[in-house]
Amino acid sequence: MDELPIQSGDDVVRVRQFVRNAAADNGLSLVDQTKLVTAASELARNTLVHGRGGAARVETVKSANGRVGIKLYFTDEGPGIPDIGLALTDGWTTGTGLGLGLSGARRLVDEFELTSKPGAGTSVVVVKWSR
Amino acid sequence: MDVDGTRERMAAYLRDHHDKVVGRWSELVVAGVRGRTSREEVRRELEDLYTLVVRVLSGADDHAAGELTAALDELSRGRARDGFTPSETALGVFSLKEAVYELVADSAELVPEYLALTRMVDDLGLRTFETYSVTREQIISDQATAMLELSTPVVRLWDGIIAVPLVGTLDSARTQLVMEKLLDTLVATGADHAVIDITGVPTVDTEVAQHLLKTVSAARLLGAECTISGIRPQVAQTIVSLGIEFGDIATKATLADALALALRQAGLKVVPA
Amino acid sequence: MERVPILKIGEILFVSIQIDLQDDTVIRLQEDLADELGATGAHGVLIDITAVEIVDSFIGRMLTTIGSISRLFDAETVLVGMRPAVAITLTELGLSLGGVRTALNAEKGLELLNGKS
């Protein structure tokens, strides 16, 4: 599993490129690659801006029936998300809401898991399977 | 696990009686295959498996077990694809026990060794069942994908006007495929008008309407205008009663009407020759 | 930090995004365009994203904001060359690029802008 630091805007770009390559190497379709990288971009930015910096990990996984997938982990030790329900509403398309892009990212992936506690940081784990 | 060397002894026995056992095993398998595979091919397959079985029993190397399961899976997949039932494949594997039994039946000394062999062969036979299921599922899935591809054509009606005649249900998988094909065709042809015909879509409920709206949004991002045609009276009533709004998307009863609209928008007129 | 160049061709400001956009670059582009619109009185902005592989919420918001800013300067914005995969992703996200027109390519985009003025 590869670990990538997220401490700057450049790091976000690097995460995108890394995820893009991992997805392409594992046979995800172009559309699925784009969706995954876009989700990664949202999550990486969250980690940087709201989480005050953190890290991303990229893992290749295999399902029970042999399908390949890409699993991404985004973690930070930031302030955490006080109201997860609110954060996951479709706020960002109209510019309102917390603008966290979390709800958007969730729609683009197959599996989405968010753990966060005020003062204890945030962790988001997503999976996108090849079809 | 071979605490008392039982498996090793079986391995040695199998090695010593190689030709006889493989020969008899082949006979039994060929009888079950009933001509669907040639004798020579059966013999070849069994020779490979036999060698691997002996290696695994002798416990000599760590790779043998992995190679054996790989070889067995390959065999099972091939049989599944060729239309053999899982029982036929499994029985073929199980008949190794019979081939060996015929030789050891008389000597009571090799009972524990024979038992060790049967345990192993039973596992192998069961494994072929599992591989069969997985292979069939993969075939069905591949066929479904192929069918989906075939039933989603995108056609060029005129310069700058393309049509997507949808037949069958419009679920999320289909919608993804329609969007991809439609957008790729827009780029390839430089079209600026797409007609999505839903005459062949049996039910239009809220979910289908959302899929249609998504498709239109995507096409618009590429600068194309869309018309939805093929709205049957029944469907129109359902749409209204469900409160579905198509907003500013033009809808027409027939593909012909939609084509006429698209031509008008393109500044074209059809006149008698 | 890389800057996205803005070309003035006639009454149109032409932006072709060729790089992987970092947040700072995006903000800078927005500011530069506002400056150029104010300085030149251009009637239209053409943004070519043929080479852009990812449009996330931040970039999407920038594009919408540029559309709004242009309108304040009585200019129209047209976005061209969106890749199919990007369009499908944006639709899935539910992102609406409110107020920004789209065209398949630069040629059609120019037709739109010139047709208007």
C-alpha cells in the first residue's frame, strides 16, 4: 500500500495523478477512472483544507468473485466533522452547505465510509470496483 | 499433514505404478467424456494432474499445491465452457480413486495410504464444482454485457442530428452505457442535436425519468440539444400523474416529429423534389 | 505556481487549460480574467477544457463564478471541449454549471459568441 502526504496544493495534484495511474493500471474504464480521481480530488482537498493536512493511502483490492478494485484512505488529525449528516447533504452544488464535497465524492464511488469525531480527526475510506 | 509418512508412501506407490494408474484413470475418464474430448487430450490432461498430485503428496515442494489447484481450475473452466456438467467433471477427478483402488484392493497394508489419497481427491473433486459455478457466472455476466452493448445503438439521422433509440428498460447500468455512447458519438460526428427515442421503453417512472434527465444534462455539457421522442399516450399520463417535470427539454410523440423539430432548429427545410 | 495564459483575439478572451489545475492556479485564473475583462471590455470568454481530465467541485465552482463575473462585465462565457468522461462525472455529481453555455469545440464556441454579438 502506498502512502501519500497531503500538505499542499501540489500534493493534491500528486494524489490525483497517483490514483489515476492506479485505476488505469487495474483496468478501470475511463469513466470509472475519472469518477474515482474526481472523488479523490474532493477528499484530498478536504483533508488539506478542513483537516489541516493529512495523508492518503492507495490500495488494490480483490472482491470475492475476482473483480479488481481500488481502495482509497484519507486521514487527518484535524478538528473533525461535528455534524456528519449535514456534511453529507447535497450542499455544495449550490455553493451553500459546508462545501466539503463529501456528498459528491460519495456518489462517485461504490463504497464509502466516513469516521469523524470533533477533536479526533477524520477518516474516509472509499472503494471503486472495475466492472 | 504427513506425520507418519502416509502421504509420502502413497506418493511413492503412485510413482511406481504411474503407467498402470494413469492408463486406467484415462480409460475411466474417456468413458465419461463420451467423445467430447479426444483420448490423447484426456491422457495429456491427466498426466499433468497426476504428476502434480504425486508432488503434493510427497510434500517435496511448496509450489506443488498451488500448481495443482491452478491446473485443476483450468481444466474445470474448460469443461464448463464446453458444456460439461459439473458432476461429469467431478466424477472424472473422483475416478482416480477407483483406478488406484483396483490395484491396492488385494493388499490390506496400504489402507491408511489409500485413505490419505481419497481425502485429497475428494477435495479436488469438490473444488471443480466451485470453479464450475464461478465460470458459469462469468459467462452469464459476459453475455449480459454483450446484450447490453448490442441493444444500445446510436444512429446518425442527418448532418448534425443523431438518434438513440432505446429498447427495453432503462436502468442505471444501461444509462451509463447510453451516456457513454451518446457522448462519444457527439464528439466523433460533431453533432449538435440528439433525439432520444423511448418508444421501446415499456415503463417510464420517476427513476427512468431521472436517468433520461441525466443523459440530457450530459449531452448538454457537450453543447448538444436534446429532444425526447416516443412518448406514448399511456406514458404521458404516467409522467403527469407522477409529477415528473421535463423542464425545458423538448418532448415529441414520434421520432419523425423530433426529426422535423431538429431540422427546423438547424435551419433546414424539407421540400418536394 | 503555473499561470493559465489568457489570449485576446478580437473581442474574445481565449483561455486554454492545458495543465493539471491546482487550487491556487484556479483562483489566479479567476482573478486574471476579471482583470482582463475590466481592462479590455471583451464581449466574450471562451474556455477550452479539451485537455482537462478532471473537473471537481472547486473547478466547477470557478467556472460558474467566471460566468457570473463575465455577465457583470456584459460578456458571455462559453465552455468548450468537455470530455465525455468528465461530463458523465459532473452529471453524476449533480453539478450544474449555471449560466455558462457549452459547445462541443472552439469553432462552435466561437460561432455561439459571435452569433450573440
